Amino acid sequence: MKDAEWYDCTHGRDENEGEGLRELAEIVHDVDCKDAKFRRDDAAGVARTIDGIAKLCDRDEDRVERGRALFDELYAAFSGGVARA
């Protein structure tokens, strides 16, 4: 994810919501690009969890459902609130 993209995603939102999205965007970047640009220590754990989901779920629909739940939970933890559906 480009810097401008995650900024656009978070700009104009309330502070806690924007912070949660920013943290998730940094983790996703570090996992996806494998460049440790944001040096997120939690990226390795998220990557490992995603790998586990892929190994446990044969169907794409199940992977998407489990991945969505994972990121909803992470968002709630980082934003200090409840994940939105």
C-alpha cells in the first residue's frame, strides 16, 4: 500500500478510528511487501496467523471469512472500539 493510499483511507476520520486504520495499513504493508518499512513487530504474528488460516481452510470463502474476522478484531484492538461490519 502506498503512503498516500493509507493516508487517504484514514484522513478525515475520528482520531481513534484513523489510528486503528493507520496501524492496520502499516502491518498489511509490512506483511505484503516484506520490506519492514514500518518496522511493525506485530507483522510477523499477523503473517503467521494468515498462513495458518490458509492452511486450515480449503475454501476461499472460509479464508475470507476468517481473515475478515482477524482484521475486524485487530481493528477493534487498535482503535479502542468495536469493529464495524
